[in-house]
Amino acid sequence: MRFEHLLMIAGICYLFCGCGRWNADKHFEKERQKIAAKLQREKNIRLQTAEQNLVRLQNSIIKRVRVGMNSADLADVAGFRFDVLARTSSGNDIWERRRYLLSHVVTSRWGSFSQESKLCNKTTELLTLTLVNGVVRDVDFVY
């Protein structure tokens, strides 16, 4: 019986002596580091996703913009923003030459404040089109 009491007292002493005091500053710093690491991982994931979105967008435009498309289908693929390089009428036909920049297409798709917009080169020209009466007649892929 004495041995059991001695063993129990030794165990309790070991338990209390082995425990350090809780340090609020260390705990707060560890939590802050965990949160910062999580935010950095999420930022890296968003950046990778934006880069993948840009690659997919460029591939989609190459695959989907074709001669014979009407302007409504073209707007679905490349968006509504473009630079008009030239416009003329000849008889009953209206000829138009358009330039689509990567930044135009990205802004149409994701907005000007998106991560994709921040990543894309604003001067990269994707394609130049010739339209006759709203139908694509010629496509020049630039990049």
C-alpha cells in the first residue's frame, strides 16, 4: 500500500514538474505563423490557377476562332473588347479589321481586377481579324 502511494505521489510530481507554463506570446506567434503559411499556400494556388486559366484561354481562342464565324459567336469566344484598325464599306459590304489583345480578352472574361488580368501582358496581340458584314473572312494569329 505504501509503495502505491509513493508511486502515485511520484507520478503527480512528475506531471506537474514536466509541464511548462503556457506562454501566450509563443502560442500567438505559432498561430500567426500557421495563418501566414495558409495564406501563402492559398495565394500560390490562386496564382497557379490564374496561369492555367491564361493558357487555357489562349488555346481556346486558337481552337475556336475560325473563318465563317458570325460576330455573335466571335464575341462569345473572344469577348466584346477589341481595337478597330480599319472600317470601310464597298457596295453593300462593310469590311472591318479588328485586333484582339490578350488583355482585352482577359478583361472580357474575368474582369480588369482579376489575378489573370494582373498576370497577362497588356500588349500581347492574340489575333487580327477581317470581318465582312459581321462574318469572319480572315484570321491572323499573332503569337
